[in-house]
Amino acid sequence: MKIVNTFVRWLRNKIGFDEYFKIVSVQSFNPKSVKDKVLYVVGENGYQWYFILKCPCGCGAKIYLNCQEDVHPRWEMTVKKKRPSLSPSIWRLKGCKSHFWLNSGRIVWYRELEENYDNT
């Protein structure tokens, strides 16, 4: 199974699936313009209100994540080398029901972690 996972990662990299998420800060936002592999940070004057990203499964859904301290649930962003991470994981309870993390600019699917854990 490790050989298959290695091959899948290599193939994704070759055809461009492993591009990193970019961060775009905006004050106002038009949801029609959500692009793939972009994490939008919406806010102003140094305050962040929410994050928006397109679901990475391909369903096209726009995901809105709160980042205000006094509202829950709440996500936090960290950035290292211009690559964003969000915590906690993102789990869509409707639609495609995707469950993933944005970690160092890349999507890590819950099922991939589960498979890697089971094979160790």
C-alpha cells in the first residue's frame, strides 16, 4: 500500500494537483470569484472575520470558516514560508461530506491519514 500511496503522490505532483494554497486578503468579497487553491482571508484593519475556500474534493462548494475569537466554531490560521495551515480540520456535514486539513498549504485528507495509520 505504501508503494501505491507514493505513486499517487508522484502522479499528483506531475499533473499539478500538489500546488500549494495561496493566501489572498480581502476587505469585501464576491463569492462568485472563489478560485481553486486560494484561501481568502476576509477582514479589515488587522481583524480577520472569516476564511473562504473552494472545497478541494471538486464538488465546487464554497466553504466559509469563522475566525472571530468570540464566535464558535472557530478556525485559526498559521503561516510558515507563505504556506497556510488551518486548525481544526474541516469536515463538511452536508453535500460531499469531505473531511480534510489544510496543512502547510496542502490538503491532507482524513482517509489518507487513516490508511497510513492502518498500514504502519
